[in-house]
Amino acid sequence: MADNAVELSGVTKTFGMHTAVRDLELAIPAGSIYGFIGPNGSGKTTTIRMILRIFFPDRGRITVLGQPTGECADDRVGYLPEERGLYRKMKVNDLLRYYARLKGFRNCEGEIQYWLGRLGASDWGNRKIESLSKGMTQKVQFMSAVIARPQLLILDEPFSGLDPVNLELLREAIQEVRSRGTTIIFSTHEMDVAERMCERVFMIHNGNKVLDGTVSEIQRQFPADEVKIRLAEGQSVPSSIPGVVSIEDRGAFHHLKLDNGSLADSLLKRLANESRLEHFELLRPSLHNIFIRIAGPIAESTQKPVEQAS
Amino acid sequence: MQKILTIARREYQAMVATKAFAIGLAMMPILMLGGTWIPGLLKGMEKSEDRRIAVIDGTGQLLGPLKMIAERRNQMLPSAMEQSSSDKDGSSKELSKNEQEDRDARKAMGLEEIHRYVLEEVSPEGFDDEQRLALSDKIRNNELYAFIEIPADVLTAANMDLTSPAALQLPPIKYFAQDAALADAKRWAEASLNQLIKANRLSAAGVQPQVLLELERKSAVLGSGLFSRDENGVITSEEKPNELASIFLPMGIMMLMFMIVMMSAQPMLESVLEEKTLRISEVLLGSANANQLMTGKLLGNVAGSLTVFVLYAGGAIAMASWKGFADSIPFHVLPWFVVYQILAVLLFSSIFMAIAASVSQLREAQSLLLPVWMVMLLPMFVWFNVVREPNSTLATVLSFFPPSTPLMMTLRLATGAIIPLWQIALSVVLLIAATAVGVIAAARIYRIGILWQGKTPKITELLVWLIRNPTTARN
């Protein structure tokens, strides 16, 4: 197998006047877990559909598992679409068997039993999909994506609608699939999940790639602009400090947001001089904050000219 | 190929192994035949009763004979005949063959009369609106069924001015009842009274009524089978065709075609719509391309339609054999029926798939389906004309119009008339061509439509999907 499970180079896709994806370069190493993040309508699903060969790019090249994309769908790729994707009237067993056979995996009974047991669903086999709860449906959907032992697994929002227990179960299941050597791409809105699970994260916004790298690489690109402090008992945080945009009281700690360009060490000196400082922590921007910085309403307005230039 | 078969198998199971299918299978014949059987059944449950009819005979000569006619009619009613069936006297033998056939035909159409008419005399002396009101009230109170006013001059009215159209009519007899316009009793009174009036007027003119009866004897024209020479060289005539069978059998076979196409195309609409709205098509397209998907679904659908055919045709043949009608089963139609059925199911199911793919709700599909139904049902509007004249220009033209070919050709073939072989061949060729074009066009709309979410595309957009080259426009 090639080093990269998926490679996109110079990929552009337009729908009428709208450019969904622009000049996208992306390489997904084999065996990795790759997170796709981005606001709704940013081009995530279009990118996923191109990798799945449901859409063809207008320009550029896509290689999946060493094969340039052609007319045929690839049996080595498993896919879980965002929400639903199951026949409501079919029984769980029949449905899993059908999806496995569609991928050319005919000897699938053992695999079906394994996954039903693995996800605590052994006695659902003869139940119809329409009788399952949302969380149960989500698990069946996951099973239908992995049932044919794919080499590349694409999960679009796999965790939506799951309670914490099932979320953890599914997270473990994804890690298990990965340990078999499967490359995993998943898109999510839940940044903390992406931060915990993904080796690399890719963010697309308005059809452009805005982030691509490991979580710590990405965090390094963004200056730390938040400080967490605690003063000794009886001391109060001054209501305004030069270079600090906002001060948020969170009980035991205060979170200070730094002005652009202000340095944390000058703040530390200042606070240490003026009061008894018990705790001072420079917070790395979370993926969540980075996401909002890029896609938030303020970022939108400042980004416009850049977009026009490109 | 393996994928296509996998898809076909699921589609077949989804179509056949459902409660809706079993119910539909059972309901269809009930609904279709119900139209002819239920009125008959209801009629059978109706109890025969005496219908009292008052007659105000201004002539003073017609009531007596009319009573006799009513009496004779009452004796021939089925209920009366059942009662006297043990003592097999003359009454049933008196029914002429024509009368018997006429009654059979009326019985089949649910028009059998069962009520006895009992005539009562009301004196014409001083009969005025006051009495008319009294009789009308009696009718409203269900004490009387109707009353008939015969004008005094109906027998004697004479007008030598034959150039005036009004002079050709006798003074009218008036019939009063709650359902005066269409009642059986009114038709009976009209026929019987005119017969009596004619006899009376003839004898007044010096002609014996017997002469009239003699002159009025008719000869029936019997539809008969053609002659042919069998393998032993003996010339034989075919069975005389049963008139009822020759009308209703072709219609039944046409309806069977319609039911099968409907039962096949409708599930396709629902299945594609489900795959689209539940985003199943995305998963499927990750495993098979749009052409494999559509081919598989159509294959499963055709297999399902053949199942319906086998069940219905098998049931009908078994039923006919059991009832002793095995001879009238048109076995020669069956192979053609299957050919037309397969093509029709492919054509209509693919159109339904394209429609389902281009909408997002069943409701939106309805308006697009209407024209399709209309075109397909065209032969239903003219079936009676076609049964009478299977080789008329109308029938021939509709046979070559592919959407109506399946219904029209099976209807024509089932009449037993000789349809030129070139017409059958041409209609099949045209239908194959139309089916190919239809399936390809539907596939183009389908592959784009199944991933299309949000607003329903306009007709112009659908045309763009249709025309664009599918290999580059897969979005």
C-alpha cells in the first residue's frame, strides 16, 4: 500500500456559481486517524464525497488507496453518512448482510455477530431499524460502515446523538478498527473529540483549506492569548489591566484574554509586583477556540478581502 | 454483476416480502371486480317486494291487458321461479332463448329486476290535481310505488298531417314516482303500454293483432366462430364465442396488465424516495455506481412484477379450469403478455424512479405522476370501442404509441381477433426503443437527483440534467 491512503492535489469542485472546494491539497497517511473539521457548508461533505467517488472533481487528482479515482466505487472504503442511511423496514441482520455483500464481502456472518456483540447489540439482530432508538441506530450505522472490513473508513459525524457511555464505546470501537490497520477519516463538530482522537486535523472553510497538521502543530500556529490566574485569598483582580481585553471570573480561577500583541511575560511581571500570585498558566488555544477564531463572525468579515484576492 | 444481483435481490424482497404487497395483491382483484360484483351482491340481498302501481286508465281498455302482462312478468321473476322450480311447469320453458340470454346479460351487469308489480285501478272519473296530490302523498308514505296516467285519447288520437313531427307522437302517458326518471318500472310500463297501444290501434284499423305478432317475429343475429380445417383435414367451426366473455375477458386482461405495472412502479417510487430522504443512496453510491444501482433495482422490480403475474395468472387459470371455462383461457396471449409486461414495467418503473429522484417528498411527486398516469391509462378510456373493433384505426394508432402499447396490445390480442403479425412486431420494437430511451433518460435524472437535497428542481433544471453528458456531470 502507498504511504498515503488518500491524496488530493489541486482539487476544485464547483456547483454552478458556487465553488465548494478550491485547489485543495491533502495527504492522509495510511493508518492514521484524520479529523475533518469546518462549519456547515464549508466543503467537508463535498470533499468526502469526492474521496468516495460519488462526485468527480472539476480539476485536480484524487488517489484513494493507491488507485486514481475512476468510474467504480471502491469496495475497500467504508462510509457512514451524517445521520441515517439505513432502510427503516429492514432487520438489523439483513441490513448488515446486505451492506457487506454490496462490498463483495460474502462470508460475513461471523463479522456481523462479532460487531453486534462488541457494541452490546447481540439481541437486536431480528429487530427492524425503525424500532431502534437514535443511539442504537447510530451504532447500527457504524456497524454497517465497518462490516466489510474496509481499509479506509470515512465517518461523517459519527458521534452525533450519542450519550457519553455510547460515545466512549464507539470511540473505543474506532480505535479498534484503526488498530487493525484501517485508515480513518472522520468529520465532527465536537472539537474536544477531534483533539483527543485525531493525530492530524484538517479544517476547511469556504472551500479553502485553513488548517492541516497535528493538533500541537496547529496550536503552535496560534499565539496563546489566554491566561489562567489565581491570586492569594483576600486579594482581588484589578478590574482593568493594560493589554488585557477581558477578565472572566470562573470561581477559583480568573481567565484573562490578552490583547493582540500583548505579551504574557509582561503581564506576569505586573501581576507579581502588584499582588500575591498563586497560579499563572498560559493556555494553549483549544481547537474549539481556533475554530471560532477562523469561522466566527469577526473572522468572517476580516477574511473577505483575502478570499477575493485568491 | 455480483453487486447488481445483490441489489436486485434486496429490491425484490423489499417489494414482495411486505404486508403492503400481500394486501395489495388481495385488494386489487377485489377492487377491480367489486365494481361489477358488488351491485349484484347487494341486489341479491335486496328482498323482492310488491310494488303497487296505481293506473288511471283514461281509455278504459288498457288496464286489463296491462295487468295480465304484469302478472306474467311476476311469474317469471327469479324469486317466483325458485318457488315453482319443484313443479317444473311451463313457465320457465316459456322463456325464449333470447329472453334467457338477455336476462343473463342483465344479471351479469347487476341490473336484474326482482320486484313484483301489482297494478291497482283508480277511476279516471273526476281525476284532478287534488287526487294527484293524494296519490303523491301516498307514494311519499310508501303506501304506493308509482301512478300512471293514461290519457283518454291515446288510442284514438288521429292526425293526418304527417308533415309535422309532433303529429308522429301520441299524447304522452305520465308516470309519477320518487325516482321517476330512471326506474325499471317506468321502462317496463313504456314498453308494455306501447305494445298494447299498437295492437289496439292496429285492430281499430282492421288489422288482426295476430297478424302483428306474426309480422313482428325477429331473427337473432348470432356471433359465430370462423371455420378452419384441422389436422385431419376436416372442416370444423370454432366454438361460438360467448358474448360476455368476449367483452369482459379482454378488459380483465388489460386490467391485469395495469395492476401489475402499478403494483411494480409504485414501490419503486417509494423505495427511491426512501433512499433519497434517508441518505441511503449516499451509502449505496459508496459501494456501487448509479448505473449498477438502477439496473439492480429495475431487475428486482421486474422479478417482483413477474411474481405478481404468476400469482394472478396462475390463480385465474386455476379458477377458470375449476369453473369449467378452461377452453376460453386465451393461452396465446400469455407469451406476448409477458413480453409487454417486462417492457412496460421497465419503462414505467424507470420513469417513476426518475420522478422520485427529483423530488424530496411523496406529495411533490404526485403532480409529476399525473401526466404519466394519464398517458398510461389512455387505452382505458377507449377499451369498449377497441373490444368491438380490435383493428380500428384508433386501436392501431394507440398500439404504436409506446406508453399505451402494453395495455392496448394485450387488450386487442385478448379479443381473439387476428392482429397482423407486423403490428405486434412493430409495437414491440417501438416499445423496446421507447423503454431504452426512457431508462437512459431516467438514469441521467436519477444519478443526479438522488444526491440532490433541498428545493425541488424546476422542469428546466431536470432538462439540463437530462441533456448534460453524464460522465462529467455526476453531481
